[in-house]
Amino acid sequence: MQIDIYERILARNPDYVLVLRALGELLALKGRYDRSLEIDRRLVSLAPNDCVARYNLACALAVQGSPRQAIEELGAAMQCGYDDFGHLEIDPDLDSIRHLPAYQELLRQYGIGS
């Protein structure tokens, strides 16, 4: 029901960032990752310096099996100011990339982890 409401709002105003953000998060929670990824890409195109939009895109890419792109977006999120490192370290969306050297190197660059 909420998804339908958000979609109707976006049909009238496709660049409504707050609605896009809410819809993307709701879609991810519902396991609709393809559509969530689409929304997250749109958000980043509308707000390229929004660290949360970039973080959410990184998570969507990790869940969808694009580890290299996920790490790149995570780095971009951090460059834009993302600093909720406690959440980053436990976010299950990033489980698929935690073991990768590029992920571990990114964390070292920001003084996170061991």
C-alpha cells in the first residue's frame, strides 16, 4: 500500500527526493532489490553529494552482487561525509563485501576497524 502511494506521488513529481528516499528504503526492506537499486541510482543522480544516498546505493549494489561498484560507492559516501561507522560495520547489506581486500583497505583509509 505505501509503495503504491509513493509511486503515485513520483508519477506526478519524479524528482521528489524525500519520497524517493522513503520508497527506496521500503523497497529494500520488502526485498525488492532491483527496484530499490533503480531508486538509489536515481537519488544519487539527483543528489550526488548526499552521503546517505551514496551509502544506500553501495548497500544495494552489494546485495545485488556488484562488489566492485559497491566499494566504489561506499568510498564516495565516505568522501561525501558518511561517518556512521558503527552501522557500517554491522550492516548486513554489506556482508557480501566485508571479506574483500578493497573493502578492508577502504576501512583502513578511514581509520575504521583493526
